[in-house]
Amino acid sequence: MRYFSSLQAGNEFTVEYGILALWVWTILAILLCGVWIGRYFQQKKLAALQKEDLETQVRIRTSQYRKANAELTQLHKISGVLSEVSTKFINLPITHINEEIPVALSRIASAVGGQRASISLFEKNRKFVRLRHEWSPPGIIEIEEQYFRFDLSEFPWIYQRIINGIMVVISNPEIDFPPDAEKERQAFLKTQWESMAIIPLSVGGAAIGYLEISTTNQPHEWPDNIVDALAVSGQVFANALDRSQRMTAMISLRQEAINAEDRERTRISRELHDQLGGSLTGLRIHSRALEKRLENNPELAGNAQRITQIIDDTMPDVRRICSELRAPILDDIDIQEAVEELAVDFTKNTGIPCRYDLQFSGSLAPDRVRDETIHRITSELLTNIIRHSEASKASISLGRNTDLNTVILTVKDNGCGVDFEELKRKRKHLGLRGITERAQLINGNVSISNLNPGFAVKVTVPEIRHE
């Protein structure tokens, strides 16, 4: 009985222990499940965060790729434009450079996203700058008149950077202007610009001006590769402008030399006419008087008559030389008639037939410098025929191309022609260098060719010159 009692008590203890253990295991299981569930959700959240971070990185990388691709495309585009512009400037006649610059500005500005472009050059004092070229599409704010010519040194921060060949790039005026450039920032804001790139133009290490590209109604970033391309464009424009300025200076020197020559011709012509002509007239009076006094001496009277005849023969030569030295004929008749008179006088004085062919009707636009150039060149070419060609006939034609706004003078002969190899060695041969320079002074050109037989010179000059 006692055994059963103890057994019952032991069973009760075992049941209680089992229930307690069950609760403990249940609680542990719940805790473990909670931990597992927490870890699951934590891992899920972490995976979601990682996925979101990965998606963000992908978006950033995609954006960077697109931006880099866009910049690369833009760089490729501007590189192509720069190559074309540079090649064109190299091959372009110097007299056409200023006409081409606005076209080049529009192409380069459009390629980099600019809405306006301009070139300003320093004056001799290297402080004042003057606007020389500009481009902007319709609807864009024009450059204010006060910036057509102004003292750049009044804006010292920009001035020093341009003088030292350092580019200025402004995307955000509140950030990109340093504290010591407040005057420049205020001027920038006043012009209503949104962004700007200023590229110094330098030749031989010295600044000659600057190229400016800006936007006026939208912000614009200037990536480093585009800035580098703009630096190249600045050098392209600087080289073209340097060529143009050098040619302008050379043309000015040539013009002064030709003006000096014309002044000297006029002086000699006047002195020949006044002094030699006056002396010959005086000699003729005395020779005629001497003839009368020597009427009783036929031999001496004959000598006096021969002196008078020599004087009479010399006076037309003096008048002809005076006329060749200067062309006062243009004061009274137009260039068409003046060239015709040269042909008539050439035939009369040399015995070589010279045909004149006027290939247009009506009158040319009045231009004294152009007409004097054509007259002088025609005279020099006819002189060359007398001296060098051994020709038996010659011809002059004067034509007109209204589409190209040009006048064309062509002088031909049937003589011995020209040895072009010798012509290269002797640049002054036949006076062609001087003829070419005269034509170039009014933006004309000269071409030469051998005929079979003979020689031809074609001179083309603008009918209406643009100073």
C-alpha cells in the first residue's frame, strides 16, 4: 500500500516535471521561432535594402553612363566641327576669314549647347576690348551696346585670367565667382546670363582677346572635356585672326607703297609736263626764231628746222609718258572707255594690233579705286607685251559676272609665252608680282596661263568692294 502511495506520488511528480518541461520546451521553441522569424524578416529587410541600394547604384551608374555617353557624343560632335572649321580656316583665302568667323561661331556654340557666341579683341593698350564678331539665334538677348567697346581692366579678376591665358567657366554665379570677383558677378547677373565660358585667344603667348560662349535662358554645365575642346576652338580662332591681322597689316603696307608710287608717278608726270614740256615749248619758240634769222643761210636754216622737228616729235612722247605715269583720263570717262583708249594707243604707238572686246552693256557701279587698279594693271600688262612677248597681236576683254559681283579683265597675246619654272625662280618676272599685289589690295586675284601660242592673264576684282 505504501509502495503504491509512493509510486503515485512519484507519478504525480513526473507528470508535473513533464508539464514543466513541456512548457520550457514550448517557450524555447517560441523563442527560437521568434528569433528565426526575426532573422527572416531582418534578412528580408536587408535583402530589400541591398536590392534598393543595388537599384540605386544601377540607376546612378546608368545615369553616369548616359551622361558620359552624352558627353562623349557631344565631344565627338564638337571635335568634328572643330576639325571642319580648322580645315576651312587653313584653306580659306585670308580675305574671307572675317566673313567665315560668324558661321564658325554659330557651329561651335551650337555644338556645345551655347546660345550666343562672340569674339572681342584687345586694342593696342591691351586694356580696352572691342567686339569684332558675334552670333546669336533669333529671340536671344543681344549684347548690350556698352560691351561693344569697354575697359576690361575694370573687371580685374576676369582681366587677369584672360591676360594669363586662363579660361573662365561660370555655371552657377553664386558659387563660381570668388569673393574678389563681386563686380564681375554683378555684371554677369545684370546681363541675364545663366552660364558662360570665356576662352582667352593667344598668339605667341600674348593674349589678343577672348572668345565668349554663353546661355541666356537655361543653366548649362561645362564638363572638363568640353572645356578642353573649347580651348582648342580658341586656338583655332586665334590662329585665323592672327593670319587675318597679319595680312591686313601687309595689305596696309602694300597700299602705302603703291600710294607712294602713285604719288611719285604723279609728281614726275607733273614735272615732266610743266618743266620739260615748258622747256621744249621754249626751245621750239627759239628754234623757229632761229629759222627766220637764218633764212639767208639754207644749210644752217635746215639744221634749225631739224631741231624744230625733233622738238615737235618729242612733245607727243612727253605727253604720252605723262599719261602713262598717271591716269587723269578716268576723271572724264568710265573704265570701259579708258581701257579701250589703252588698246587704241597701244596699236598706234607699237604697230601691234590690239583688239578690244567689251563683254557687257551698261555701266559698272562707280568705284575710283577699282577703276584705277584695272587701268594700271592693263597698262602694265600691255607694257609687258612690248618688252617680253615678241607678239604680233594682242587682245583685251572686259567682262562682268553679276552673280559673283565681279569684273573680269583678260589680256592675251600670241607671243612666246612664259616659262613657269623661271617664273617661280624670278618672282618679279614680267611685273606679275606687282600686278597681283594691286589686285589683292581690292580683294581680287590674278591667274596666268600659256596659250598655243602666246600668254594670257586673267584679273578678277569685285565690282562693289566692301571696305
